[in-house]
Amino acid sequence: MAQPLQSINLVAPAFMGINTEDSPIAQDTAFAEVADNAIIDRRGRLASRKGNTVLTTNKTVLGTDYLHKIHEFYDSANNEVIFSTGNNKIMTGTTTLVDATPGSYTITANDWKIVNFNDKAYFFQRGYDPLVYDNANGLRTFTVANSGATNATFKANEVLAAYGRLFVVGNATNDSVIYWSDLLNGNAFTGGSSGSIDVTKAWPNGFDKVVALAAHNNFLIVFGENNIIVYSGADSPASMAIHDTIAGVGCVDRNSIQDIGTDILFLTPTGLRGLGRTIQEKSLPITDLSRNIKQELIANTIATATPVSTVYSPENYFYLLCFSDLSLVYCFDIRATLENGAYRVTRWPSVDFKSFQRDRNGDIYIGCVDGLGKYDNYRDNGKPYRFRYFSPGLTFGDSAKIKMLKKIRPTLIGGNNSDIFLKWSYDFSTDTSSSTFRTSSDTPGFYGQSEYTDSDFSAEGITISRNSLNTTGYGSVINVGLETDINGFALSIQEMNVLALLGKTI
């Protein structure tokens, strides 16, 4: 009598993101071994990310460098300027990059921290005379703006605009004294109600130095390399008091700090963490949000030689962490954590994304070697990019038995007229078998824009492809997946039905 086929139905494959920490044959099938150039879409499906639509047509002043930083300035009169930095210059513009560096001001590094405060933009980098921009006077040094020499004390590396002041720290000789400006005057760090605090003796675990500052619920959060100090009463900094300290957890890069409203995310030597605060108890539990890729992320944090770039997008529900010199972006879905407290995460490998900035309209600017781009459409500067998914090991409930894979039935949404490479392998082999099919070439039908927005419907339309492909081979553990080039049309995986015969026990 013929043996019936056994089935594993992968509904919304990779719904839980990638997992490189747990045993590949003990994982929930909702995890993925590979999820490249992907996001988790609004319906919980693994879907292709958007691309980089480059806006810049003239990048002469950028030369062969890339945009290290992007910043949107706007003031109460609705004036707006897009600043960017690279090639040891400060630039303005989108389609044409214009050198806005003040005359006789020499720059040899590009790791600026830029903030908006009281209708001005402030630029800080260790060892440099700070810069200030306003619509009336343009970009000037503090020395020019204040009609005198700037004290080297305030040539700081970190700046925070909060509670009606600028807070700065990290000059050429000291990383322990935090200075704050006079109320509503970011140019004045002496006189008035300006002041400073030395945190040298406040660290809970010996000597440390300040890496980053953040503001949250009237607290000033001071991130050291290995410790965190929380000051209460930050709206009146002269009378601030220590509210809490956390030993053994620090921040490796000020650029990793993102306030997502309910939490502050930051990169530590042991992964991505959140500084969650329970308001009723005034406590600060630390959560490991990168638990499922912990060792991989630690290795890349050690390997990178350049500052990271990050962005939080409430519109896309993600936090992006970019290692520019590794051409790698991690996309953390921040809608909810999994049972182990981690965010769902996917990878964007081999990308030319170097920096990010979310503007007040919710658009995400991307800095790259071609200038300024925008997170939009489904091509990277007019070129396709590869979307990949591979499942964890499938054992059909019995890893001791031989499996003979017979069919894979994927259901895909979108991907208008795309070639799909369905792949499978046995026993974790790098040698894969494959079969190719093409998605529907029908033009997707869209709802009227007056009732439904582009972001909800027009990216994927209603093109649905269902296929049943015969497969070959046998082994004790099966991995299945697919690859395709994203070239103008979004693609998402609705489900994959995997059918196999179970043979004898090994």
C-alpha cells in the first residue's frame, strides 16, 4: 500500500525573522535561516524591502566619498534645509550637492552629530569649533556667531537638545564632564543658567567615559562604555539627582541611540538593547532585543571600523542598524517582541546604504556613494537586488527518518513577471537543487487612491502566484527556500507547502 505524503505547511514563512542562535532542527518553522533584503510586512508576511531611489544628479563636491550623515533642519517659519556630510565637507541640497562649509574652516573627519534647537541647527564633532546654522545667517562657527574664540572645552563629540538646552560632552581631553547651555540659548555655555556636572565618581562599576546622551520622561540618560547613569530632574540640570544606575551595560556608538517613544534603543558590546522603563515602579530593566542573532551581531560590531548609522521609522515599524564598511543593514521589526524578548530581524546584505535620516513627513533619506536617496520603490538606484528566503531544518517531527521530498507549493503575492528560483537541500548541505518558475505577468489591479493609500495597496496589488513543483533527492533534514531579483515590483511569501515521503529510520 502506498505511503501517504507528509506535509509541513509554512504559513507566513519567516514571520519570526532569522534565528542564528538556536539549533536549526529545533527551531519553530516560523523562523528563517536566511531572510535577505526583506521586511515583515503589515500582514505578517516576509516581503521584499523597498529600494534606494537616488535623488542626486550632481555630486561633484562629494567626490568618491559617500554621505556619512544626513540631517533635516526646519524652523518655526517652516524653512527647511537638508544637510549632509562627506568628503570632509558640509553640504546642502538633494539633487545637486552644494558645499556649505564655512570659509577657512578645515574638516578632516565626517562623524558629526547634528541637532535642531530653537530655530537653529548645531553641528558638533570632537576637537572642532561647533557650527551653528539659522536661516538668517547661514552656517557659521561658534567663534563667528559669538564674536570671540570658542573655549576648547565645548568642542564636544556628543550633543543632546532637550529640556530647553543643549547638553554636550566629549572634548579632546575629557569624556566625563557634561556641560549644558543657558536656557533657550544653544550658543551660550557660560553665564546665565549654564553649568556642568562631572560624572567621574557616579559610575556604578569603576571608571568609565561618556559615549552618548539621551532624554526620556524628564530623565537625562548618560551612556558610558560599560555603565549607564540616569539623572532625574533634568529640566533643571543644576539640581539633577541620580535616579538609577546600571552596571555592566554600556553603549558602543552614539549613533545607535534611537528614541522610539516607549523605549530607547542602543547598541552595546553584547547586542541591541532597550532601556525600558516601568513608569509605576520607576525601574529600568534592560532587554536583549537581538537575542536571535546575538553572536553574529557581536562579531559584526567588533569587525566594523566605522561608526554605525541607525534610523527609527514608525511608518515602517522598523529600526535599521547599518554597518557601512560591511555593506550590511539589520532591520529590526519593532511592533512587538517575541516570547524570548527579542525583536524579529532580517538582513539587508551587499547594500550601498551608508547613512539614514527620517524627515518630519516620515520619508527616509539614504546616504550612499551616489549622493542622497530615498527609501522608495523597488530598485536600488535603478538596479535590481536579490531577495532570499531559506527555512530552518524541517524534520517532519522525526529527525531519525529519511525524507524524500516530493513537492513544494509556494503561494506568492506580487512580483509581477519575476523569475523565482525555488531551492532545496538536505542535511545542511551547501549544494542546493533548484527549479524555476515565473510569477503572473498580469498587471496588478489597485484600489482608488482617494479611498486607499499607495502604501497600503499599490506596492503589491493583487497578483497571486500559486505553483506546485516536483522535487528530488532524500535526506534526514530538509531546507527549502527561494530567491528572486526584485526589479520594480514588491514580492511577499504567503505560504509554502512542503510534501515528503518518510522512509526508514537511519
